Amino acid sequence: MQKQLYCNFCNEIIDGKAVKAGDKYWHESHFTCSVCSITLKDSKVFTKDGRLYCDEDYRIKFVPRCSTCSGFIIKKVIKAMNQSFHPEHFYCYKCQKLFSEENSFLEYHDRAYCKECFVEVACQKCSGCYRPIVDKAIKANDNFWHASCLRCVKCSTTFEGQKAYYNIDENPVCGSCLGAFL
Ligand SMILES: [Zn+2]
Ligand SMILES: [Zn+2]
Ligand SMILES: [Zn+2]
Ligand SMILES: [Zn+2]
Ligand SMILES: [Zn+2]
Ligand SMILES: [Zn+2]
């Protein structure tokens, strides 16, 4: 006596033709995509947890998409910042240099930057030379300065090494020149 086959979709006995996928069976009329219901008799079938999917719905549901190009990632996927990337599309947001073992990324506002660009976008900019301040910044008049860029407006001495500076009409002035402004 032949073994009874049950349809994985409706759980009824299959009298007529059964379609097999993996180790399960379906009525031919129930062999459809569990998302869009098109028949999968003559097309590529994907199964996951006992459900059937057409090519397209399987991709949409289970294949990660690249945050850069929005394409599906079939092979190697790079996961970073809760996003997925094609390895060839995981590059610096600013200069587009590819990341690798040697060129690791730094995150700033959900975007990945190489070290050089991270300094550009994330560090304080000096009010004197407009370049990023990587080491210690001096705050003066609500602006930030390199220690070597904040200078007395009169004698151009710097205020490195905790030298006192005075704020005269928004201009930095050193102790020795202070008298000239008072
Ligand atoms: Zn059925
Ligand atoms: Zn479908
Ligand atoms: Zn991509
Ligand atoms: Zn960069
Ligand atoms: Zn500077
Ligand atoms: Zn001075």
C-alpha cells in the first residue's frame, strides 16, 4: 500500500499529483508562494520554515540589501552600524575609499568614515586656521582653537602652557599687552 501524502499547506490527503520541495509535499494547486500566491509549479522555489516563496519574495524577505546600492547581497555581506553592505560598496562616505582590514572605519551620525575624513567631519574646527583640531582644543569666545593658533592680537604670542589670556572685545590679548587696551 502506498504511503499517504499530506499537503503541507492544507493538511489534506493528496489524491492526485503531489509536488515535492525539500522533504514535504503539496497539492499542485497549493504549491504557491506564501507571499504573493503565484503558482510555483514551473518556477524556481525557495523554502524556509516549511513555507514556499517565489524567487522575488524570498529575496525581499531573507536576502539582505546593501545600504549603498540597495541591491541584494547574495555572497559576502559586511555588517556594520546595523546595516549591510556589499564588500565593494563599503567605503568612506566622504572620500569613497574602500574599507578593509587595514583601513577600518569610524562611525559618525550613522555614516562610516575613514580616519582622515572622520577627523574632518567629527573634530572641532579651529577658528584660526579652519583645520580640524585632533589634539587639545582651546575654547575661547565660544570658538575652538589649536593651542598654536590662538594668539594675542597685538604681539602674536600663543597661549600654550596655561598662559593667561584676556578677552578684549572678543579678541584674545596676552597679559603683557593687556595694559595697552585698558
Ligand atoms: Zn493542499
Ligand atoms: Zn511570491
Ligand atoms: Zn551594494
Ligand atoms: Zn575618507
Ligand atoms: Zn588652527
Ligand atoms: Zn600680547
